[in-house]
Amino acid sequence: MQILIVGGSGGIGFAMVHEVLNAFPTAEVHATYHRHRPIFQNRRLQWHALDVTKEPEIEALSERFIEVDWLVNCVGMLHTSVKGPEKNLAATDSEFFLANLSVNTLPTLMLAKYFTPKLKRAEAPKLATISAKVGSIEDNRLGGWYSYRASKAALNMLLKTIAIEWQRTLKHGTVVALHPGTTDTALSQPFQANVPEGKLFEPTRVARDLVELLKTMTPKQSGGFLAYDGQELPW
């Protein structure tokens, strides 16, 4: 079994790397990092440098594989060192908006473009991306966070559309958007004070939940938007 975790050096991604190594004792696991290669090593793990915002790098990475069983994209951004999610229209900025799209949305499309031929060779291929409940248009009650919400809503649309194409061309495959819940990582750090008690999850717990969810998913569920506990979320 060949598993690729994109964004394996991030909070959720790093936990996912550990979880799939434990859950699939014979699997070969590949993981990507952006700038700094993690020091964690395992004889069944191979690290790859990747900037997911660069299409040529995604294409080059795909050429290293003959077959992939699971591809899980854990890359995401909510804020930078100088700018956080917008509270109102006055705080919106075109560069920040486009940066959200370039990190949260476009990489999944490019990964699907270049890795679908590799996934097609697997017996039960799965393509999953970490999304967010705030990307749900129907569930939006608070407003704000324009760039992040829009980038995740666009991501969800891409995954739904990929799933429809796979129903014609890769009938044995499963495509899914996953909401991990609020996870104790650098992404959520500035906003954890507002998280209800018991709703801030450790990355190890999130990785375990998501891997268990992916293990049980079938092509009939392809195109879904699911929370960590299996709950189907509204688009």
C-alpha cells in the first residue's frame, strides 16, 4: 500500500504520518514538507520537499510514483505572521485573499490532476483534503473570515466536482472533504480562547479519527463533506 500525506510536516499532517504508519504496518508512506524537513524517520517513510502552490513541483512529485492508494492533503492556512482572518469587509485585502486560494484551494485541484492516473491503478483509491466547517455556505451564521471561508467553500466545490468525474472514470475511487474539528496546532493557536471546553482536539486524536473514517469509506460516499466523527456536513 502506498500512502501520500501532503503537508506531512504540519500539525495534523505530522500526526497523520504517524497514524498511517501505525495503522498500516506494511504500507510505504510518503510525506511532503515545505521548508524544513522533519527529523522524524522511519524505514517505511520517505520525505519529499514540495511547494504545493507550484504546479511544476506537483507534477514532478507525481512522476516519482507508479501507483498511490491514498492521497491526503493536509496543507492549509488561516493567518500569516502579519495578517489574520478578516473580521469585516474593511479588513479584506486582495493579496491575502489570493494567498488563501493558492494554499487552501488550488493545490487539491493540481494534486488531483497529476495523481489521478496513479490513484487509478490502486484497488480502492482515496483522495481526501482537510477542509473546514466554516467553508459551509449553509452553516455560515457569524460572517467574517472572508478569505478562509471562500477558499474552503471553493475547495469543497472542487472535491465534489472531482468526485463526479471519478464516478465516470474511476468508479472504484473515493473523494472526500474532511472537517477535523478545531485542532491544537499553530493554525488555530490565536483563536483557541473561544473554543468551547472539550472541543479543542489533540492532533493525534484527530489523525486517528480521520484515518478510521477513511478506512471505512466506500465509493458510494464519494463526494461527501464529513466531520471527524462521520457526521455529514451541509455544503
